[in-house]
Amino acid sequence: MTVSGRRGRRPTLEQVAAYAGVGRGTVSRVINGAANVSDQTRNAVQQAIAELGYVPNRAARALAAGSTDAIALVIPEAETRLFAEPYFSGIIRGVSAELADTDMQLLLTLIRTPKERERFAQYVTAHRVDGVLLVSVHADDSLPDLLQSIEMPAVLSGRRSGDEPVPYVDCDNTAGAQAAVEHLIGRGRRTVATVTGPLDMYVAQCRLDGYRDAVRAAGLEQDERLVAEGDFTEEGGRRAVWELLERRPDLDAVFCASDVMAAGARAVLRESGRRVPEDVALVGFDDSVVARHMDPPLTSVRQPIEEMGRSMARALLEQIEGRKAGRDEYAGLVLPTELVRRASS
């Protein structure tokens, strides 16, 4: 009968040490996988653990190892965007799936106000998590720099600029946008407008670059009146398309930098008496559930959102393990996009 069975409670580390004839520290080193333990001693401790039915306390192990077994997924946006945009749910699904078979706990953190940002900065500076996944970064966001300064493992979804120093996972936004506009031009459209995302975000700048590259390559008029800034929301798409129609009522195609904005664009085109795609062709970006359920179904640039979430989680776990082994060189990852053609174009 085991000690646990005789006494009716879980055996302690001290009991394992006594049973194996070693010190408490030796048992702790065996449990934590330390290399500086002889095979004979390791076998003795493992046998004691098996015979006594000892179960290590994970919280204590993490504390002893200087870790928390927790990762923060940080989204510095209002909850209205979190629940309205399929992009965020896709990232969360991908991250969760990748962490499912690990011991890591995922902490979802929304930062909506300066006070919440300050509170999270204090939390992460105290190393209350082992790493941070940061989604929806703007050009002036200082949080990635803070994470670097305190040597906190971190991975960004997207980049703040072309020379982002923090490890990231992104998609090829420029090539995706260029393919979308080339498709519209190939379908005979000649007055192609675009609704961008917020231009303080590198992702929006890249998609605008792709639009301009396609227009320039086709020898079409590069008219800034055909460019309107949105904010990745449906209402932002509505406002931007009304603005475009006032400037260039002769437009015959619109490329929106997100499917959600394209939904707003489609509503305005209908309200203005324009048919999609007969009068105005429409293309979005993300290939989310929004695109598939629109009427008509929306042509869209597919970015592998769930795979981006998985890749972020993998990259962060590699960083966490690499820091323990003294490695500290991690590059960014850019995933390809694909144009999915549907009836809207």
C-alpha cells in the first residue's frame, strides 16, 4: 500500500525524498527535468514517485522554474470590434487550437483605455505571464517596445512598419491587394476606387500600396479622389463609399481593405441605386464568413487567419523555450494570400 493510501492524503515532496533516500532539492531537480542528476538517482526518485502516487504541484513547479504557464493574448481595441470582426475570432481560434495540447493558460486581455493600458503594463512588467501575443498594432503603439525592454517573449499579429524589430506573423497584404485590383481591371473595370483601413496601421498602408501598384501597372488614372480612408468597421465602409460616390460618381469598382467594410459599401451602393456587380464590382479582404454570406457573395482576398493564430502561438512557445536555452534570434513570418472569386465582381 502506498503512503498516500495509508494516510488518506497526497504524499509530499519530503516523503518522496525520504522514500528515495535523497534530499528534497534532488527530487525537485528530477521533477523539473534538470540535467545534473545521475541516472541512478533519477531512477530512484522516479520509482518513489510512482510507488507513492506523488503528483507534482504545477503552480509550485512553475514558480520554482520562474514561469507562470500563462500567455496573454492582447487586443488593444473596443469589444465592439472584437465581436463584430471575424478576424479577431479567427486569431483566437488558431491560438487556442495550438495551445490546446500544452500546459499554457491563455488570458484574453482587451485594452480600451489609457488606464487599462497602464494596468497591463504594470502586470506584464511584473512578469505575471510567460509571453504576450499582440493583435491589431498601430504605428504609434509603444507596447511592443515595452515588451522588448523587459525581455518579455512576444509575437505580433501584423507589423507597425516594414522594419518591425519584434517577431511577428503577417500575411502578404500588398500582393493580396494587388491581386484583387488586377482582377477588377481584368474584368474591364477602369475607374477603380478603394476604401483603406486606418492609415496609422501598416496593414492598411500595405493594402493601399497593392491597390496603387495594380492601378499604375495597368496605366490607369491615379486619382486620389478614388481613395477614401475607413476604419475596418461596417459603418466606416459606409461613410467612405458615400464620400467616394460624391467625388467620383462614375466609379465602376471598389476594393475594400476588409470584408466588414465591404458589407457597408454594398449597402450604400444599393441605397444609391447601383447594382453589384453590374454597375459597380466589389471586392473585400479576409475571406471571412461575411464574404460568403453577402448578397451577392463577395469576392475576397483570403488570408489564413486561423493559421496565423497557430503560427503566432508556435512562434511564442519557441521564444519562451529558446530564452531558457539562451537563444534570442527570431524572424518574422509572412504567409501567402489567395483571391477567392465570387459573384460580386
